[in-house]
Amino acid sequence: MTTPFDEFTEADLNDLRIAKSKLEYPGLTAKIAALIGKPLETGFKLLPRNWNEKVADVAQAALLKGLEFAIRTMGEVETRGSRDWLHKILVTGSGVAGGAVGLASLPIELPISTTIILRSIADIARSEGHNISRLEVKLSCLEVLALGGKSTRDDSAGEGYWVVRAALAKAVSEAAAYLAERGLAEEGAPPLVRLVAAIASRFSAVVTEEVAAKAVPVVGAAAGGTINYLFMDHFQEMARGHFIVKRLENKYGAELVETAYKELVI
């Protein structure tokens, strides 16, 4: 009896297994809780009222800036190892600076860290053999920011990788068609707004966890940098898994890869 796994080389099947282990078990909340030594709910209680809405607004603005940056500057085509540590150092530095100032730094610090994260995601995409000058790859970089975070509009406790991709598929397709025709001439164009809103609703959930951790009194500038390090590490893991899957889809087809992914036991 044949199985979906029969089509894969041993190396590619192992890569798919690695991708699933990264995408389905991110563990960001547990890592942050271990760092601050107490439940993350402590930090949530210390945040001002309606802080979720503020984070969502700032996150959406950060994504718009990151989208423009990604499309206009990520044009280099090269395959090499990704510089994960360099980006971790940069985002840790921004976290230290932001931690020293406090929650008031969020509107400034979040766009900076988001831009660094997007650059790291693109670097990982390139290291997995993707041409980051292509529009669909750039949009896939933005998709990564929606992975590993529950949408603020959802009631479910968590969503699998393929559920998130399916939820974003229409918005990504419409944005891709718009950008291919017009570029970023109109930042407020409906297709872009819908895509950014869909991603921001999930990205802001992860950002809120980061902000809540920094609100805990024992967390100072140094710990703020460490939390940013974990934040970057989370999205680097998501990016690595996502672009392994995309690479295998290019080779074997999306349907076969999805079937094999879901049947893999890790």
C-alpha cells in the first residue's frame, strides 16, 4: 500500500518533519513564563485598560511600514545561510532600549523590531532557496507574522498551520493581484488593508504577550532585551518551518505536501 511519504526523498521527508515540529509547537508563552518566573497572566493584569486594542493598532501600523520596506528593499537574490544571530542581536538591542523606557516606547520600538523580524524572515526564505525578489515570496514573509498566534477575532484556543494559511489565502491572493498591477502607490488600498488586518489580528496577539511580560515589575531593560530575543527566535522558527514547507511545495506540489505533513507523527 502506497503512502504520501513514498513520493519524498528521505532528506525531504526529514525536512518536512523538522518543519512540522517548528510550526506546531512554538512554545513562546512557556519560554517567556520561564524567563520571568511567574505566569504571564500577571503581566496582563498590569496592563492598562483596552491595551489589547492599542497593541493591535500599533501592530497594524508596524506591518504597513514593514510591508512597504519589504517590497521596496528586499530585492537581492542570493542563496546562503541565514544570519539568525545578527538579527537576534539587533532586536535584542531594541528590546533593551524599549525596556529602559517602558510601555510608552511601544509605538517606536515595535515598528523597529517588526522591521528587523521581517528582514530576518526574508533572510531565512532566501536561505531555503526562495527568490525574495518575487512578490509571492515577499507576501509569504508577511504570512509568517500570523503564525503561532491566535487571532483576536477567534474564540478557539489555537490554530494549526494549515488553518492559518487557509484563512489568509484569499487576502494574500487579492493583495498579490493588486500589487502586481499597481505596486504600493496606494497604501490604503482595500486589498492591502484586508491582508494587513488579517495578519495583524494574529501578530498582535503574540505582541501582547511580549508587552505583558515586560509589564511585570521584575522585568527591566536587560530582561526586555531577552524577551525580544525570544520574540525573534519564535518568528525565526516559524519562518524556517514555513519556508521549508514552501520549498517542498515547489518540488512536490501543495496537495501532496499538506497530506504528508498532516499524517506525519513527530
